[in-house]
Amino acid sequence: MSPDEEQLKKLLNQSAPVTDEDKALQQVLRKSTNTTAIKDVGSLFVGWFWVLLLGFGASAYSAKRRFDLRQKQKQKQKQIITNKK
């Protein structure tokens, strides 16, 4: 018999370490609950951030459009005044 076979037989004869399955399950559930809670709170803040960012962007866009419209109106008025002279 080779040394590898002897070592494998010894490993097979050894008993598996005793684990408390309930304790392990509770630990896994606790970790998954914490991870889920962190993801939920994080996604809430990211969602609010996007809402604010999009709100500011839309507000800036509409302000820019109003500014451009006023500038065009002023240019048209200047052209009308200069054409009358």
C-alpha cells in the first residue's frame, strides 16, 4: 500500500468535526439580514440622490431655455429698432 492510500484511509476513518447547525444557520441569517438592510438603505439614499440630481438638472435646463428665449427676444427688438433708423 502506498503512503497516499494510507493517508486517505486515515482521513476516511476520522470523524467529521461536530458543528451546531442551528448556530450556523442563525449566523448566516444574521449576516444576510444585515447585508440586505445595508443594501436597502443604500439604495434608498442613491434613489433620493438621483431624484435631486435630476430635479436640479431639469431646473437648470428650463432656466437655460428661458434665458435663451429672452436673449433672442432682446436681439429681435434690437434688430427692429436698428431697422427703423
